[in-house]
Amino acid sequence: MKTQMRTHKVETGTEIIAGPNAAHAEQRMLVKLASLDRFGVAFLRLALVIVLLWIGGLKFASYEADSIVPLIANHPALKILYHFRAPEYQSYMNREGEFIPEHRNWQVQNGTYRVSYRLGIVIISLGLLIALHPTFPIAAVLGSSSLILMALTTLSFLVTTPEAWVPALGDAAHGFPFLSGVGRLIIKDVIMLGAAMVTLADSAKASLRRLANVHS
């Protein structure tokens, strides 16, 4: 039986014959690409660990601690962590790399750095827990599930933080859906949330396999 050959025209007008050999080559390529899933999950986990350790470490830097003040000060559940209430912080915000002693003193009294240091410890701890996946996947389950909660909390800042949106200063592009620099940083946690779900499921599967081996 002769195999029917199909032709397809590309934009240049050249015809490409898609016969059995072409189909098999396409399948082989797809099989190779599909085999990247394990590498992809492993790389995603590594990326999470790097980001968490790096960002957690930066929470011990003054400029990073200052930058999260609007997020926490405006959040109904977290604002109690600070001494002063919003919007008083607006008069004491520093640009990155800027040092104004009066502003720094206010931030110290506000508890800005104390809160940031504790948050840094939490974020670093999550990174370390997720990094334990190869040897203690159940610890990575705890780390990924906690990261999901943290990402959801971060995304809630879009609702509670006025600075997350472009202010109305004359341009027609302001308010929703026009994210400010702060808002663009927050929305990226959607990716963090998805990544944490993937690593959570993968670590849970690894934990189940270990339990099955123990009971077999």
C-alpha cells in the first residue's frame, strides 16, 4: 500500500512534503522535548532556592527593609508589626542607595529593620527546606507549601497597597490595571506561586515513593 503524501505551502511558496519520515522525525523531536520535564522541575526548584536565599539575604540590607514598608504598613493583618501607622511612612521613605539619618532613625523606631530581619530568616528557611528535596523530600513539602502561603500573602498587597498602582498625577494611565514599579514586583509572585505548586507536588510524590519503599 502506498503511503499518501501531503504537501504544505510555506510563506515563500516552497512546498514541503510531510511524509512518514518527516512525521517520525517530528515525533522523535517531541519525545526529546517531553523528556525535559524532569530537568525542568529540577531547574525550577533550583531557581526557587536561589531566589529565596538571595532575597532573604537582602532583607538584612537597610534599603530592602525600607522598600517593604508600604506593603506591610497598609496591610490590615500585618500593620501591627510596625510602631507607626500608614501613611506616616511616606515622609520617611528613602530612594535606593540614599542615606538620610532622620529617615533611618524613624525606620528604626518604626521597627522596620526588626521586621525585615525576621522576614529574611523565614524566606531563607523556606529556600533551605526546598533545597532538601533530594535527601528529605518531606521537608521540601513543608517548604513549598509554606511558600504558597507566602506568595498568596504577597499577592494580597496588590489590593492593600496604594503604591502598587500608578498614581493619578495627570496622565490618563493611572490606577487599575496600570501597575507601578512596586506592583510589577508583586505580580511576579504569581510565577512564584505556580512554581511552588509544582515543587510541592513533585516533593509529595518523592515522599510517597520513599514511604512505599519502606513498607515494601
